[in-house]
Amino acid sequence: MFDPGAWPGDVSPGSTGRVVGVELSFLKEAEILSTRFFRKIINNKGYNKSTGVLPDTAKTGPGGGQYTSILLKALIYLVFFSILHFAYDLAGWTFLKPFSGIDESVFQHLKMAFWAYLLASLVEYPFFKKKRKSYESFWYPRFFAATVVPWTIFLVYFLGPAVAGKFQASYLELTWAILVSYFSGLAGGLIEGHLEQQRLTFCFKAVIIFLALVSAILYITFTYSLPWLDMFRAPE
């Protein structure tokens, strides 16, 4: 899905070793965190050791919602992402251009992720409104997540070529791109869920709105006129 021409090239054996070392450190840290998590669950009141049934607080995700709701929203986001990927090419409607992909560049995929996540949040809002009264606790976390999700795709997607080099088969590239896109939706759901539980300061809210507005402006503006700078190559 992404343009392989933007890849910086294969990594050297030395750099690969450093990447593997970082991954091993990450796995060790994940093991420690998961051990603490399950220890907290076992010590939590309501855990039935004989049946293995978890208390309600352990079954729910951030903000009291089910983790399954995060999985579902990520799926809805992926559907919108796929629709925006082909909408302009299939329909040819001019008003779709700022929101849909018009080529296979990295930038277009970041743009589609931003708008797809906001559309998924619009679908989610009526269900949220039935449970909570404050719309602020919904939209500020969603605007922040929508800003982060595209760059999650960027970071995680290029982990593939950084470790293994250029994809040799198109189906491998497509599979990796779909998995990364879905993962970015999961990451967005976790981020917004935890932010819902926080009391956001005025300054943090201002930063969220600023970043979301800047993102929207750049995605629309650069659809019609690309900047002179390249992300991976030195300017000529």
C-alpha cells in the first residue's frame, strides 16, 4: 500500500543486531508489565481462583468500556480506511479528494487514517452519549487519538523494512499494511480510553485542538500542493 520508493534501503548487519537488542529489551519490559498486571488481578477482590473468573473491573477496558469495544472500533476504522482508500478513484467526486487517497504515497495513507478515525468516532458517539453526559470527555480524547493514529502507522509500518528490508512480494506488503492499520486503530482506542479517565487541563485541551487543526489543514493543503521537502531524502 505504501510507496516502497520512499524506503531508505536495507539495514546493515550491525544495525540489525542493534534492532534485535532493542526488541529483546522491549520483550523483557513487556514480560515484567504483564506479570504485574496479572498479579494485580489475582490479588483483586472478586477473583475466583478455582474457576479462573475475573472480576468485572478486570474484564473492562479503559474508561469502563469492554476491550471488545476497542476491537470493534478498530475494525470500523479499518473499514472506513479501506473506503477512503478507493473512494476517489471509484467515484471521482471532487469533494472526496481532501479526505481520500489519490495515490499510493505515504502522506495519502496518513491522511486517510486521520479522517477514517474521526469517522469511526462519529459512529461511536451515539453509543457513548447514552452512557455519559459530557461530550468533552469524548471528543478531546478522540481528537488526540486521531492525531496520533496516522503517525502510529508511520512508525510501525516502517519497522518492517527497517528490520527485514524491502518487501519482495506484494502480498506480504499488503498483509503487513493491513495489520499495521488495524493495530493503529487499537492503539487509538487504548489512548482515548485512558484519556477519558483523566481530568484534562485547559493547556492540554488547547494542545489537542491545535494539533488536530494543524493536522486537518496539512492533510487538506498538501492534497493539492505538496511541500518541497522530502521526508527520507535530502532536499536537492
